Amino acid sequence: MKKFLALVQRDLTLVYRNANDAWVVLFFFVIAVTLFPLGIGPDPSVLQQLSGGIIWICALLSAMLSLDGVFQSDFDDGSLDQMILTSYPLELIVLGKCFVHWLTTGFPILLISPVLATMLNMNLDAYTTLLITMLLGTPTISLMGGIGAALVLGSRLSGVLISLIILPLIIPILIFSVAAINASGEGIDTSSAVSLLGALLIISSVFCPWTAAATLRHLTN
Amino acid sequence: MKNLFFGTNLKVTKGGRCLAKDLEFKIESGNMLLLNGENGSGKSTLLRIMAGLSNPTSGKIYWNNKFVHDNLPEHFERITYVGHSTAIKSNLTLKENLKYWQEIHIGGKDISSQLEHSLEIFNLTTSSDLPARCLSSGQTRKLALARLMLKPASLWLLDEPTVGLDTAGLRSLITLLNNHCESGGIVIMASHDEVRVECPVHVLKTDNFKKG
């Protein structure tokens, strides 16, 4: 556990010293969402209907911006070799890296999403569901993204490539989240969609670090 | 206790190209194995195989008659590998770099005096709170080598450790190698430079195992 904390602390220090990467994601999210009212017109009822979808699609796209860097610098400078060469499980190291990715991109997006929801005239009843779906969905994106980040290591168009690999995989998150947000806006029960999101998070927190670690081991072979 | 590290019938390939085959090596406690050979003759790949980072295309490596690739975590405990890439984060200070490495490899045991000592040996104490990006390439190499002091490993695998080192740095490295071999450790090193150590040195010429 102490090793895990040391790893998380080191990665957070690195993000903090290189804070631009995290800010870029957040600003991209804000700007992308802001474009929608400008593009489709200021009609409050139309915006209300689309608000859940807009916020979630923009969240997915902005998460893609930083995913390719999760292992890149460690791969470039040889740290990845040293990480494999510890007796500490690589799976947990990967989990730590995904956690830091979430904490520095997914979590800020979660925090600012209610503000943007106000701008899109989201139904007041849907705010709680928005936050819950964000809380369950964004960590799943970081975990699944970890696999993609491991797969595209060393390739030239890694940023674009990772979107092509990961976006289709996280479509279920988009579907269930937006369904839950829309349902709660209409006062319908959302528990089934939310439970499915929870299930996705649990499954991916078990399988994704394992898959990504296997990919990394294979890559350094 | 005497340790014996050896490999038999090794085939080294990189990118589908065979670099060496039927390669054998054997080394025991207190000795140093020097890998020699042209550029691209498979020295680094062989070191990665010895470290357990890569699998040999064929052949096996043993530590005290136990097959290394069967229990890699145990093998990782006993080695320190310093490769081409220094694994140094330019945005962390020298101390932070070493401290992280120490924590992840040997756990949270507080041996900060050891850390100070390892910086001192390579004359890096004055810059210990600077970010590593301020270091010259020779100093970065020294910082990577300073890690050798931090983990009680019995097998050192060094890939061209002398590149960029100044005379003082080279002297410190040789002292480290001598002490390590004297206390029963094993050193396997790929190098083009002449390294004068006091322990028995065996030379493995990778060119001799070229295909064909």
C-alpha cells in the first residue's frame, strides 16, 4: 500500500510540475460544450433535451486528449522497464497510473459539469444523476483508456489512434449515462442504468489493469 | 553463499533477426562478466534477457539451477538493471528521483542516509534539490548509477555504464564494482571502454556466436 501511495504521489507531482496537460483537457471540455448553444441556437427546450448527451460526448472527447500520455513518458525514458523490474505487481502500478489520470482529468471534468449543465438549461432533477454517472463513468474511461494507452505506445499517431480504439469500447458508458440523465429529467427510475455503469466500473477496474499490464510486458519484450 | 548464474543454448533475436545463437555464459559470486562485441551484436538484448525483461527465443537462464523465467518476481528482487535509458524524470529533483526508486523497489524502509551517501559518491550532493533536467548527460548517467547503492541486489546488469562519465565518475563506479564483487555479488556489464577492476573478469564476445 505504501508503494502504491508513493507511486501515486510521484505521478501527481509530475502532473503538477507539468500542469498544462491537465488544464488543456479541462478547457477543451468547457469550450467544446460552449460551442453547442452557439451552433444549434439558444432555444432552452432544445438545449435541455440535448444537455446530457452534449456534456457526455464532450467529456469522452476531452478524456481522449490526454490518454495517450499515460505511459508514454515512462516508456520513452526507460522508467517502464524499471517498473516491470520490481517485484511489485505491474497491474497495481497500472491501476495507480489510471487513478492519477482520472484524478487529474476525469475529476475536474466532473466538478465543472454542473456549471455547464446550467448553461445548457438541464432539468434541475437531473443534476444528481449527472454527477453520479460522471462519478461512475469517468473512472471507467481512464481504466479502459489504460489499455489503449499501452497499445499505442511508440506509434506515431498515438493520439488519434487511441481515440479510434477506445471510443467504440466506451459507447456503453455514453448510452447508459445519457439514458439515466434523460430518465431522471422526466422523473423515471434510473437505477438500472446506474447499476450497469457501476458494474462496468467494477469489471474494468479488475480486468483493465491486468490487460494493460500484459500489453506493456509484451511491448518491452 | 555462492551464487551461480548461467545460461545455455541461448538464441538472441531482435526484430525477427537472429543476432547470436548457441550462446552460453556462466558466472559465479565475486566475478564480473564483460560483454564485448560490435555495435548491434546483441549485447543489450542479452542483458534484457538476463534481467527477465525479454524472453530468449530459445535456451534457458538459471540462477542456482533454478529456471529464472519461472519465477520472475523473485529474479527481479535480486537484480539491479541500469540500461541505456536512464529512467530519470527530468521534472523531479535528484532526491525525488532516487527516493521514488527506493520506495518502489525496496519499500518504505527509511534509509535516507543511504540516499545521501549514494549522491555523495557520485559528487551530486550539491545539486540534490535541483530538477534532473538541469543535469548534464554525464551527471544524469551518474544519477542512474547512484541507484546501484540503494538496493541490496546480488546481480548487477549494466548496459554501457561508462558512457559520458568523467574520470572521477569512472573511479567511483570502479570502486562500487570492486566492493560489490568483494561482498559476493555478480556484475554483468556491456562496455566498450576498458574498466580496470580488481575482481576476476570473464569476457564474453557476442560476435563469436553470430549466426552462420
